[in-house]
Amino acid sequence: MPLDEDPRSGFTGKWTSGIFLASVAAVWGLWSLLHSRLILPRRRWGGYTLEGGPAILLSIALISFGFYLHFHYFWGTDPKADHISTPGERTSRGIGLSCLATGLVWHFIQIGT
């Protein structure tokens, strides 16, 4: 199911995606933010590590992704909670995409210099 559609109500979607996956993304982002180091796992030879400013911005983007999942799948399943889910989704999407774009540009500018 694409993220732009209304989420299905029910225990599985609400609690698995809206709480568990959102918490995993937010905790990973928070850990990365506190350490100023974002580790992206790979299949072989450990992971790819970003440090400094780009890692901080991408960590904030990861936290925002966790919030987006929470607002979309947890609050978005209840039509009465549109006043919570819609602004939450829009705010977290805006913060996440702006931090993602800025962090990636900053990272690739650092590589080029």
C-alpha cells in the first residue's frame, strides 16, 4: 500500500507500522543524532558511516520518518483523528525531506572537496 493512500485500520497495521517500525526509525535516528554518526548497514563488510553535519541532518530526517510512520499508520486509521494525523504527517514530511536533501547535498559536497 502506498504511503499516500489511507492506511488500513486494524491491529497489525496500526501497531506494527505505527508504533514498532516508527519507534525503530526514531530510536536509530536519535542514537545517530546523539553520536553525530549515522551508520547505514550493508550486506557485507559492516556499514557505510556518515559523520558530522550530514549525519546530524540525516538523523533528523530518520526521526522525522519515524514520526511520519506514526502519524500515518497509528493516527491515520481513525477518521476522528484527522486533526492530529494530517498536520503531523505534513510537518514530519516537510522536515524530513528538507533535512534529507540538505544532508545529502552537504555529504556529496564534502566528498568532492
